[in-house]
Amino acid sequence: MIAFMLASGLVAVATLRVYRLAFPPRVDLVTAVGRWDESRARPSRVQSIRATSSDTLTGRLGSLVAEQLMRRARNLGSLTQDLAISGATLEEHMSKSLALAGVGFVGPIAIVSFLDALGLGLPLIFGPILGIGLAGAMLVVVHHELQESARKSRAEFRRTLSIYLDLVAMSMQAGRGHSEALPASAAIGSGWAFTQLQDAIEGARFSGVTPWTALGQLGERLGLRELTDLEGALRLANDDGAKVRATLIARAETLRAQRIADADAAAAQATESMKFAPIVMVFVFLSYELYPSVARLFAG
């Protein structure tokens, strides 16, 4: 039974592969041009830091699945933004998903087959059914893990952006212009978020766009509304030095207040958690003390 199922799966995969080779899908022109532009783009610090290779079987399968997705899907929604801010690629995400889904599918089949060999009489059909369910659960877990990682990274980037705009505001109050204060302040900090800001601002010179346009493009790529809002506010300033300075200072004050509010909310949540812990301890203690008396009452 198991051998027949494996042979059927291999035949299906081979047939699908032959069909894809014989009738390749049409490549979307917009997607092809975008990938060509990315291949010609100037190598960035982030790309050099996060350069990876996929020589394993799951890596090659992940690259194949990612390539098919990029060919057929014009817009992957928030998935690309979550991957970009989490520091992962679509190939790595697909490789991890396929590996865990494969383990989740094969594991129950192997366990059921082993129990059946011991003579417990379990139907072999339970193995594939449990395997499909567990594989689907693994895919959901991997996607949820990616979303949680992206949420934490965005929160960290917002704190970094607040600090960065404070540095820009102090630099402009010291007499620097915005064209000098933006890259100089980005070069002060360290960490992955400052590296993203440095690369975006330096890339603006090569692309022939303003620094806030580059920051807005970074916000769209990472899914950060604060960067796109900053671009819109600075665009309305219309390159007027005084207006740009006032806008940057006002945005720095807004993000600073938001950062303080987030810190207060986190502290309040921690306080509530500390209040809940003694209640749970008292409940467990009372249950431990009263259980013998209650048990004797119902038994007698």
C-alpha cells in the first residue's frame, strides 16, 4: 500500500514536470522587467549582508516553487513585505515550508506503518490523512511565525526611525541642511534598521531621486506606513529648506511621543501580568488544599 502510494506520487510529479517543460507558462512582461531591473541594480549593504546560497535539496525545491510563484503571481500581497523586513527571501521561506510540510506528512505515515507492523491493527489510511492535516498545520505555523517576526521587526524599525529623525532634527538645528543631515544622521547609528536607512539614502544619489522618495520606496518595500507618510509630508514641503526642516522636526516629535506611549503601554501590560500571576498561584494553592476535603465529601 505504502509502496503503491509513493510510486503514484513519483509518477504524478514526473508527469507534471514533463508537462511544464513541454508547455512553459508565459512570463508576465512587468514581472520580467522588474526582475531584470533588480539584477542590474547596485549591490546594497543589505544584499551583501544577507546573501545566501541554496545547495540543499529543500533549497533547490524552494527556489523552484518561488520561481513559479513569481511567474504566476503579479502581487504576493504582504508576503513579500514580511519577508523583506524579516531578512528572509521567498526561496528560503518556501524551502522551510516544504521541509516542515514534508516532515509533517511523512511522520504520521511512518508511525502508523510501524504500529501496524507491531500488530496493532491500525488502518494504513490513517497515515496519509493525519499526514495531510499535519502538513497543513506546519504551513500555517510557518506563516504565523513569519508574520510574528515581521511584526517585531516593524516595531523595532519604528523605534529606530524615531531615533533617526531625532538625530536629523538635532543636526538641522545645529545649522546643517536637510541634504547633509539625512545621510550624516543615518551614518551615526548601527544595526540592521540603520543599515536599511543608509542604503536607501545613499541609493537615492545613484537613482537621481530625493532622499525622502527613497525612504518612501523603502517603506513600500517593508510595509512601513511611517516611512510612506514621511515621504508624503516632505513632498508637500516642495524642497523648501525651512519647510523641510519644520516637517522633519514635527515628525520627530510625533514619533518620539508615539515611542513613549508604546513604552508606557508595554509597562502597563507587564504590570497587569504581574497582578495576574499571584491570583493564579493562590488559585492553585487553594485547589491543592481543598481537593482532599472535596473528594472525601463526594465519596462519603
